[in-house]
Amino acid sequence: YRTSIILAVFTTVLSIGSLIFAKHPALHSLALVALIGMFSVIIITSTLYPFWFRLLITNRAKKGLSPITFRLFVNSVLSFLYYGLGGLIFSIFGSIFAKNSKGKTLDLIKLIMAKFLISVLHTNPFVKKRLIKNPNEDFSKPAVIIANHTSFLDTLALAMANHKIIYLVNDWVYNSPIFGRMVRALGFYPVSQGIENGLDQLKEKVAQRYSLVVFPEAERSYTNDVKRFHKGAFYIAEEFGLDVVPVYIHGNSEVLPKGDFIIYDGAITVKIGERIHKDDLNFGKTYSERTKKINSYFREEFSKLRNELEDENYFKKKLFLSFLYKDTEVVKEIKNDFNKNKSVYFELNKHLPKDGNILHIANDYGQKDILLTLQQASRRIFGFIVDPEKREVAKHSYIVKQRKIKYINDFSEINKEIDTVLISADSFDLRHLKELPKKIIFICEENFSLEHENYTLEFGSASIKIYRHT
């Protein structure tokens, strides 16, 4: 494109630029303005445009991050500026008052701090905020509050639930030049110093009726899957004789994913769960047993929350963003396909294993694979797209770097045992496959019948048919 621009500028300079030698002032001025404009075009197109293109598109795709719009970029910068400046002011001035405060004064400072954190979330009007309260929980009795951790925004979201809390934080939070002083003044505890070394300090806070907040996964997850819990939170609960209150944070993995600084359009939901009493033996007797059983219970409850909140349009914006700067015809086809078949894809998700190996034979741009792995991050998909050009477009999606998606040119490239074959391409001959899996699913309109003596119809609808090996 640069060559085209230079040639256009060169021809313009030759035609209009020659008037720079004219004796008439008006013609001379016209030529001068034209020359300045042309040279400005060269400078802008060779520096500014490539800079923004690399910043917003190519560099992000290499890192497995979504393409973004200028509006998303501006909104995110403004939100972080507000948070950074506010955090710095609180750290400088608020820490002076918080350091020696006790009782109601300290409680008031924490309330103001919580309101500020919540206000940061409200700086972006394109992100909806919702708190699902528990009528049985008012946090009047101290507890260990556990929450899933996927985003930088989780700490802000928890402020919606309760302000009378003490966080157990990582070193980068505790030593932050922006809000580190305030964090230390409020009594937050750095987990790197060891839980055992901080028992006296934490016990003092519990005696002041503060609850302790722990992210038992220990680090942020790249997906909305709940990872394995560490034992620290449950060790504290056992040592202090505290109940455990689960708080479920939904949406932050999509609004501000780990490793990104862009705040995407979406919705953040915080749900306060049922208190798990210290004497409830259903979750085990020792903190080791409770760690495993509460981890399993948390996953089940979070899965239920996902089912309530994630409808057929939930990943729509994320899907469209992944094809943001593709050709107009590609974007149009993807949008038409989604709007026409979104209920089919939503239903399909229920019939596929959460962590299975799937061979998908398609003739699209990879949009179905994106939806299926956004719905369940543990899925591994081998995609065979019939059209080579469409296959190349699918390969360059940023989601391919984030999720377990591999596009193949030949079936010999499959290096895992396939659980399910998903067919959305028309007229595919199954004889091309050396081995058939236990389950075969058709979601295309024409190729709906499977005549094989070892397979029977397990489920059938207007758009989906599932056959299982007998």
C-alpha cells in the first residue's frame, strides 16, 4: 500500500507542485499547501497508521489477544487512569488516616475505599454490573471468603459484596507504587510471607470482626474454568474456627482477561453463596479434606451460575471481535451464520463433552470452533475445513492461540484419540476416516442420515442428529 501512496503523491507533486514556481501569489500558495499536505500524507501513512495497526491488531494477535476498536482502547485507558490516579491519592493521603485508625473510623475508611473500587467498574458504561445477594448472609460474623480468580477486576468486584474485609494479596499488590501504601495501611497480608507467619496479625483482624478474602486458586486463570484450590484458605478457617463463604464472580474472564489491558463490553455478576459452617462434616473433617470437597462444590455451583447467565448470545461480541478486521464478505457470512444458527450451536454445546477430543469437519471460517471452545475451554478441537482459503482465515484467529484448536490439512495430523466427530460440511464421506469414534454428530441440513450397522440414532432434532456406536 505504501508504493501506491508514494506513486499517488509523486503524480500530484508533478502536476500541482510545479505551480510552486508560479509568480501569482494565489497559485504559489495553492501549490505550497498541496505539497505540505502530500508530504504529511507520506509521513502519517508510513508511521502513524502502521503504529496503530501493530498496536491494535498484529501484535495483539501474536500474543493471543483479541483485535480491538479505538473506542475499546479509549474506554480502557480512561478507566485505568481513573483507577491509577484515585489509587495514588488514596495511597498518599488515605494511608495517613488509615494507619492509626481503629473501630468505626477504620470501618468508614474501608467503606469509602470500597465505594471507590466499585466506582472504577462504573467508569465503563458498556459493562453491566450485578450483585446477587444472599438473604441469609450479611457478613456480620467473620468468615473466610473464597472466590474464583480470572481477572484484575476480581478485587474490585468483591467490593460489591462487602467492605469489611481483609485481602490476602500477592507481592505486586502489596508493594505497588500506586496503591501499596494504602494496602499496607489497611492491614492486607502478603501471602509470600507465609500463612503461619501472619496468624497473629490475621487473628487480630478477625477479632475486629473482619472477614478474610482468599483466592484459593492462588493465581488468575486465562479461562472461566475453576482451577484446583490450594489449602491456605481452609487452613486459616480451621485455625481460627471460621466458616467459609463462597463468592462466585462471573464475566471477568471475558471483560478483562488475564494478560490483557482492554476492558471489553460485557457483564460482571457477583453472587454470594451459602455459608459453609465450620462444623459441617459433609465437607470433611480436616482442612485437606475440605479443600478438595469445597473445590468440587464450588465448581458445581459456578457451573450452575454459568448455565443461568450464559445464553445463546453470551459470546456473540467476543466471536465478532475475533473477525473484526477480516474482509467484509467474511464478516457478513459469519454474522449471518451466527444469527441464523445460534440456537443450534447453543444446543450443540450440551451434547459435546466438556474436555473431549473433537474432530470437526466443516466448511466455514472456524466460528463454530471458537464458540465451542469459549463455552468449554478444556475442549480440544481438530478442525478440518474443506475450503483451503477458509482454513487459512481460521488459522489466524487469536482464539487458536488461547484455546486447544488445531487446523489440519490431512487427517494423519491428528495425534489424539477422537471422542466425537462433528460434521457441519455438506456431503462428507465418512469412509475418508480410518477409524470412527463412539459418537458422530451432524449439524448440517443435507447430510443428515447415517446408514451404518454399528451406529444408532441417540438424539434427533430439526438441526442436530447424534449417532452413537452400539
